[in-house]
Amino acid sequence: MHGKMAESGQAEADGDIDVSEPRTLDRDSPYSKSLKNGGKHIESPGKDKLGGRWKSLRASFKVGNERSPLTSNSKKSENTSNDPNQISDSPVRSPDSPDLKTGITSQSPQSQKSSLTRTMSDSAGSITGSLVKRGTSLRQSLGLGTKKFKREQLEPVTEAKTLPEEPNKEVIDGVRVEVRDTYSLPEIPALPLSVMEINKLIEMEVLEEAYVNLLSLRMELQHERQTLENEDCPIELVHKEKDLHLLYGTLRNKMSNIVRTSSAMPSRNKELLVYVAHIILEEESREGQPGGMLGWREAWRDAVRDGVRDTLKKVHLDSLEQNISWLAVHLGLLGKAIVNDLETVKAELVSSYPADFNVFETYVSCHREIVEEHLKGLQEKVTELKDHYAFLDFIIHRYPSEKIMGSSSLQPEMKEDWKALPINEDFLNQIKSKYCSRLQTDMRKSLDRIIDLENEEMWINRRKPTIDEGLYSSHIDMDICTNIKGHVQGSSRIDVNLEEKVLRSCLEELKLFPKRFESAFVEWSSNVSNLSLWAEYHISYINSFSALKEHMDSYKGLNKGLIPLEQVQKEIDGLTNRLIQSLMEHFKTDVKPFLRRQMTRKWFSFDDDFAQLINKIKSLSEQTKYMSPIHKQTFVNEAHFFVVKEYVSQLMKNNYTCKNRKNETAASKIADQWTELRELFQAMNSTLDWLHPVGDQLSKIVGCKKSDISHNLKPLVENCPDFRKSHLSAVLYYRGVIRGREKQIVLRRFMELKQKNEGNKEHVLFSEIQAAVNTDCFAGTPFTCFSFIVPHG
């Protein structure tokens, strides 16, 4: 029942229901039959018995007779006949009904002699033709003065025609009087009009007269039922009850349609709303009495809701194909439509209702409901990230802001707790999830685009990396950081909870990027012949991803220990370490051939290999100038250690032994080369200072006399505690001390030093150098063991 009024109002607005169709009324009812008898009313059973009681019954149902605008007309009617029995003997003239819409009065259709089969315009002309006199008395009863009318044919009131607006407020002696506050229900006629005549009045929106006749019919029906007592209900009474129900339904539909279109056509409907409101109040006061309908206030609210729905449906909506900013434009227009509608309600409609209708609050509530409903329908069409963002921004910020519900034009009636949309939390989380999902998809595409741009702008054209603040750099880290920062900051303006979800989505996608980038870079770099350019690219990406990791550290506070940030940093570290190792392996592979040709027979007379080694180191030194300090120090130290280890390793291979004082030449050359190497790595700021004296200490052992070797062991043993006996034996072999007493004396002295001094355990060099094993079977045999074969002199 509650929703029926709104549904019927919708159907009537759409032209699907014609309440004047004869088939909706029972043609066998007494009121229908009266039309066939020349408009004369056929008396119901028991009418003669009620002649004396009817007058007292009428008096008991009078509503506000003393303050009724139609009191004067009613008295005039009473003066024409003092015989109460005249009600059943002659056609009855019901009290004239004023039409505040046009400011004229109307005669009851029952007083017209023309047939009811004529058109609506004809009926309207005849019904409204005699209303002028009654309009004057109505305005006098309301204290609004008199009004002159032109004597010309008036057009009937129809739903399709909007009449000129007349204010429902008059200023009398500086005091504004509202019609809603002065209106009272006219006197209920003793006998109602026929069903068809009441229906015609409803159709013509002469609500007041239609309603009082409907009440008269209802009271008559109630009285007839009471007279029957325990008798069976006659068929005529059943038909009359059906007609009453149909008329009530028609009235509710008409009222629903008026309410539904009131904000769209306020000048036409706002005075009709006065009747609508008082009819609702009257029906509520009669609730529980036979013959009425329930749920009038609920049906009124449903009509308001349907009217709001109609208003919002009219807001222009493009498709994505028509306008890329379709949703932002639509939401902007939607906000304007809401404000305009509520401004109309506040300025035009509120004054037509009694205060207890809470009209403004009801319209605000209905707007909230319909906007939520509207947004749920729109949400299914949203696919782009920017549209998801606009959607969330409208719900959380724009709707309650001064642009819509907080508009100054709606104050002070708009309460603070009315402004926000009552969006279901599950629905809001669903929108946020879709936003994050779409964000992750777009993030993946943007990261792939970064790889494509690097290939198009750098790799294909073999362009050198740019130098920014003294370091090789690429746009990768800045592009990624800007992208993530934009998404995170944008989401923070929506909701703190959304900000965390957006960051997590970005990190989830960024976690997969380093390996995708590495795969593309390795595929390209495998065919690069310019090794210097290859190294520069490696250094630029080492720098870029290091900067990216530093930027990710700024989200630790927001991330609150979420796993994705740790995984992203782990993936970035993995990529930078692999890039560094690739660059280091390239350097090692590049210099190893030149290092292996040191300390050989050819080495004494040719310096080309060492010169190539120096060039490679210088080239590396030049490249590392543009490496991020975070990784540069570790990289330089590793290169320094590798060169020292490989250079010293050549003394441990037993490939050559110095004879005929060549040890002095070898020692001098070792010292000179070592000095050059030391200066290079010092210029590269290597922090492995303990490696610098190793070459000098070894060169002294190689170049000194055999008797002085023992005296030169101590500095080397103290500096390199991992220098073992096998390493010393290899150095002595290169020196030319292969066997004999001198070797045993040196080895014994070495063991004494090892026992006394453990040295610095952090200096680890010789542990990674494999010393060659001396294959001479007599190399370790003391010289005294051979004394028996020495000839005696």
C-alpha cells in the first residue's frame, strides 16, 4: 500500500493510466446508474428512515465550520431551503470549491445539465464557469482581500498545461500570511456528487471539492452499513464500496503525480500541495475509520523520492566513447542538479506544507537515497582509473562539501549530519578495491612503457647515459617515483585507508619490475660490441635503482611493516648486486690475461701486458667516478683486492726461478709496478690500505741476499697473518732458494714468527691464493743428510 501511490503516480506521469476511463468504475453502482437517470440520485435503502437523523449526523462531521473559507456559501445554501428533507427530494448542490491555482471558484458538476459524455474541456468550462463568485468569498475568508477577474472563457486545468504562477503568500499590513497556515477543510456536503463527477474533479485537479465529496460518499457508505446491522450486504453497497476504493486510488495517484512533479514545476503545483498536505493530515486523523486508505504519509514520501529520481535521471550522461571525461562532467552536472532542486524545495515548496512534514529534511534524505542508487548504477560503467578516482572523490568529499550539500544557498536548514552520503561500507570498499586493481594494472603498463622508452631512446640509438650531479643517470627512477608519488598523494586526499591500499598495490607491481627490466637489458646488451658503453649503462642503472630504493625508504612510516616494501627493496638490491657483479666480472675477465703474464721469463723484457693492465684499471677508474657512492667504495675495493691477489699469485706458481742475480732485476721491477698500481688505487680511494705494502714486502724478499731473507719476513707475517709456509716456499722458489740450509733457516725463522705473532685476522689475502707444490723430491731434505756422500779432503 505504501509504495502504490508512488507507482501509480509514475504510471500517470508516463501516460500509462487514465483514471477517467469508465471501466475503472462499476457501472452497476448506484452512482453510475444515477447518471443514466438524468443525473438524479437513486436513494439507497433505508433513506426514508434516516431523514430525521441525517441533519445531526452532518453536524457531527463538520470540520472547522466557523473558520472555513466556504462558510458563507454554506449558510447561503441553507437559507434557500429550511426543509432538511429536501436532500432526498431534489438534486443537491454541494458546497462550491475554490481553486487557489486560478483564483476562481467552481460549481459542482452535479448542477450541470449537460451529459457526462462530453469532453474534458467542455466539462471544465461548465464546472469552472461559475466559480468567480465563490473565489471572492474564499479570499475574504482567508483575509486576502478581493480580486477582480476578467470576464472571459477560462481554460480548464489539465496536467499538460502550466498556469501562470501566483504566490501563495499575501502581505497584509506588513505581515506575511501563508495559505497553508490559514487553510481549513470546507464543509462536507450532505450528499456526495456521483462517482463519475468526483472522478472528473480529481482528473481536473479540483482536489478540495473532490475530496469533500469523497468524504461525503465515505460517510454515507458508513452510515448505510450501520443501518444494515446484521442483514446481508446488498450488491449496491458492494459496488459503492468498490467505487469508493477506486476513487481513493485515483485521488492518491493524482496527489502522487502532483508531489512527484512539484519541484520540476513549482509555480504550477505549489498551491495544489496545500490541498495535498491537508488531505493527508485529514486522512491520518480519520485513520481506523471504515472506508479509508492507510499509508498516506509513506506514499507522499515515495512520491517525493520518485520525483527526485526523475530529476537526477534527466542529468546529461555521455559514454566514454563520446567524452573521455564523461564521468567527471556528469558528476559535476549531478551536483548542480541536486543543489538547484533543493534550492527550489527551500524557496518554493516548503511554504506549502505544515511544519510537521519536515519537507526539506525529507527531500535531503531522498536525494541521499537516490544519489546512492544512481551511483551504484554508474559504478558498473566505470573502468578507467581517473573515473574510479572521480567516483570516490565525489562520494567522500564533493557531495558533503560546499559545492553541493554544504552550499551556502541551502543554509541554515541543512544540518551537518545530513551532508554525507550514507554509502554502505561494503560498497565503498568494493569501489576502493576496483580502484586499486585498476591502479595495479595501469602501474604495470606504465612500468613496461619505461622499458620501451629506454629501448627506443637509449639502447637502439646507442646513446651515452646522461650525467646528473656528477653521476651517470637514467630517467627510470624519477619516472617510477613520480608515478607512485602521484598515486599515493592523490589517494591520501580521498582517504587514509585508501592511501595504504594504493601504496600496497604499487609495491606489489613494482616488486616484479626489476627482473623484467633485467631480462630486457641483458637481451639487448648481449649484442653490444662497445664495452665501454656497456659498462656505462650498467653504472647508470646501478645508480638509478639505488636511488629508487632510497625513495622507497620514505614509505616505511606509511607502509607500517607491510611485506611488499621489504620484498621490493630485496628485488632492487638483487638487481643492483647483479649489475655490479656483471660489471666486476667483465673487469676481471678483461684484465686477467695481462695479470697472468706477469713474473714470467718474457716479463723481464716486455712491458706491454702491464701497460694494458694499467689502461684497463684507468678506464675502470674513470667509469667509477660516475658511480653512486653507495656502491662505488665496495666496487673499487673489490677491484683493488682482485688485482693485488692476481698479481701476487704469479709468484706462487713455480713457473720461473731467478738465477744469476736476476732476482734483483725482478725485485726492482716488482717494486716499480707495485708503486704504479698502488697510486692508481689510492687515486680511486680504495680503503684497503693494508694491501699497499704487500708488494714491497715481497719484492724485498725476492731481491735481498739469501742471508737477509729471514730478517725481511717479520713485516709480511705481521701484515698478512694468513701467509703460510707453502706461500713462503713458493716465493723462495722464485727467488732461487729451492733447497738447502738457507731455505731451512728461513723456514725455521718463519715458524718462530708465526708462533709469536698472530697478526690482524681481518687481513685475508693469501688464504685465497693457491701456492704451487714443489715437485723436487729432495727440496725439503736438510743438507746434512747428504754429508756422507761428500768427499773428505
